[in-house]
Amino acid sequence: MTSGQFQPLPQIIMELPAVQRQKLCDEIFAIVRHLDWVDAAQLIALVMGNAALQQSVAAALVSFVSQQLKAEVQYGD
């Protein structure tokens, strides 16, 4: 998808076809399904306040990008 060029993960996600975005959403929702939240801001606060949830969501994102998009994820500051 990125043709060998760096692209930030949010940009890649925004450019995904609707079917792939829905698949990613389903995978992330499976992780946060048990949380009690009413809007995106509250969900973000809950995830950011829990290191285990942060790790689970990040791992799901990396797994999706690696397996579904065959892309390499690089971490940087």
C-alpha cells in the first residue's frame, strides 16, 4: 500500500478501503467491548489510562498492518 515509502499509521488507516477499515474496527472493538463508555473521548481516556489495554490495542494495530497490509511497522520518536 505504501510502495516502499514511509507513511504514518493514521494516514494508512484513513486510506484503507471501507471493508478493511471495518475489519480493523471489529478487531479493536473486540478488545474494548467490555468497557463502559459513551463516546470516543471517554473510550480514549479509558484506554490511555490502562497500560494493558494500550498494549492490546497497539498489538492489534501492528498485527493488522503486518498481516493484512504486508507492511512493516517502525517505531520512532
